[in-house]
Amino acid sequence: MPEESIRPPRVVRDAETLRSNLADVRARIAAAAEGCGRDPSSVRLLPVSKTVHDDRIAWLADAGVDLVGENKVQEALGKADTFERLGLRWAMIGHLQTNKVRHVVGSAAEVHSVDNLRVAEALDRRLQDAGSGLDVFVQVNSSGEDSKFGLPPDEVEAFVTDLAPFTSLRIRGLMTLAVFSEDRDRVAACFERMRALQERLRQDVDADRFAELSMGMSGDFELAIEYGATTVRVGEGIFGPRHTGPDDYWPGVTAEQAKH
């Protein structure tokens, strides 16, 4: 879709506006997928409900959404009753600390941010005790920034091998946060690294376990789709502008730095 035809998301004050924003995002996903020869149904939209009030979450559920993304465990737990009442599941997409694992097991439907063995072991231990499994994504630092969580691309294959004993973890694919920048080429380079890594892992390790790529957010999801994203995580595009800065996703990054 040409950039000039993209309508910026409207501030959500009622269910009708949210539905309109949601429809716009879905249309942009479909156009981006079709533009690169992909089936739009191959791209899953994961609305990100961080900092979103319960009434807006209810509007989202009424619009047919059944899975949302949350960045912080404590915030997700605070919404647990709302999620249960609305029949919503949630995915942990933010950094997960070992001491928060106990709150995730039995609550989150997916974890997109597994990037160290301590967390993997803690998840597996509690899942084994509960007799259950969990869909997980391995987080990759595709930009090489020190401020980012995630594994360097060249360490992912060895890490996945080390995950073999943790049989309750169902690896679904890879997740990344691209560089926060207005430079399209810099962002595209992150997504290209992820596509190349996915192809290598599918060939050398296991095609089924690396079928998914969780990448792309409100500002870059169409570009991510061009590079093979199967899950895009969109918040502001649906709920409208938030009173948060890039540091909420990228620790230590200011809006001015993001322009370079």
C-alpha cells in the first residue's frame, strides 16, 4: 500500500473507532502480503494491549480478537480477570525474568522472548510439574544493539540444541525487535537477517520448529511481512497513540536517536 494512502490510527474513544483502526490494520496486512505474493491468511495479527484499559480490551474482544500481546508480566496479571471474563488469551512478548516465570506458566498462551537457558529451564520445570506444554519463540537480537535483549544470530543454533532437554517447550519460531529507526534500509537489514536465519535453521535443524517469524510492529509491520513475518505485533495502529516513548521497547533509545 502506498505510504500516502495510509490513514494514521485515530485515538480510540469508542468501539467504532477501534473497529475502524483494526480493519485498517488488517487491510494493510492483506495488501502487504499480496504485494509480495503471500496469502494474507499466512500472517497473524497479534494486538498489543499494554497500557490499554479494560473497556478497550472488551471492544477488541467484541471485534473477534481472541489473543493479545503483553510486555510486562505484572500488567498482564492485573488484567487476568478481564482476560478470563472476555475469553481472551495472552502472549508474553516482553523480556521475561526468571523470577516471573511462575506467573507465566498456566497463564500465558505463548512466550515470544526466550533467550537464555535459565528462563528456559525454569519454564520447563514448572511446566513439567503442571503436566503441560507451552508454545515459545526464541528471541534474536537482529540489530546488534547492546540495549536489546535476544541472542546474536550466530548463537541461535547452539542455543536451540541446548533446549532439547526441555521437552515441555514447543519451539514455534523466532522473534525480534528491529532497530528503532526511520531509515528503512536499517530496519530491512534486521528483517533480512531473520529471514536468512530462519531458512538456515529450517534446513539444518527442524523445518517444523522454525515455521514462524514474530517480527514487525505498528511502524514497520508491512516491511516485516515482505521478509516473511508470520506474526506482527501491533499496538498503536489499533489503539491509537500511546503516551510512551521508544524506551518502552528499546531501553536507552530516545526519539531523536531513532531518526539516525
